[in-house]
Amino acid sequence: MVEYDAQDSPDHVSGHRTIAQLVSPYSQSGAVDSIQYSTVSMLRTIELILGLQPMTQFDAAATPMFASMGTKRNLTPYNAVVPQQSLVALNPPTSPIAAYFASADWSRPDAVPEEIMNAGLQAALG
């Protein structure tokens, strides 16, 4: 799973970085693979797993996610972590920059400046 559009995310290094989560019996449980991949790397990995030919020169040249996979299956069930916070609760009117967001121009896409949106996300995330 990878975020569809990583732009403007609250990443502290680059708004174009994101995480990918590999869920498979062949994934390396508890491991962190720090190799730099791209979205096309994920596509290339899927093509290789399914035995498909690359669609373009871009996925043909992409780095497959081999370091995230093993050769032995691990069929141990996992325990899902249940969120401890409400998934439907809204920020209170007194939350950081709530007054700005309440008065911001939401009439068209991207009317609120990127810096303000990122500041709001950072404030909300703590």
C-alpha cells in the first residue's frame, strides 16, 4: 500500500516522500527496508510477482523491492492494532489555527496556501 499522492504531505524532509507498506507472507516481518524506491518500483515488483512484462522503459528500469521480500512464507497471523483515538472525532473550535481554517477560502481547489495547510497539519499532529 502506498499513498496515492504524496505531495504536500507533512514529511519533514520532502513533501514528495511517502511510506509504503508491504503486506505479504513473503514480506520481512518487523524489518525496515531503507532502499530508495519509487512508485514505479512497486509497479515493477508487482509485474515480477505476476510474471508480467514491463509496460514501459520506466518500469523496466525501476528497482524491484527485493530487499523487502524473503523466499520463505510466514503464515503467522498478525494482531491488528486497534486505534485508541476516535476515527470520527473533529478538532475542537479552539484547536491551533482553527480560526484561520474557518475563514479560509474553500470555494475552489488549492485556494488555501500550501504553507498554511502544512502548518495546520503539523499543529494537528503535534
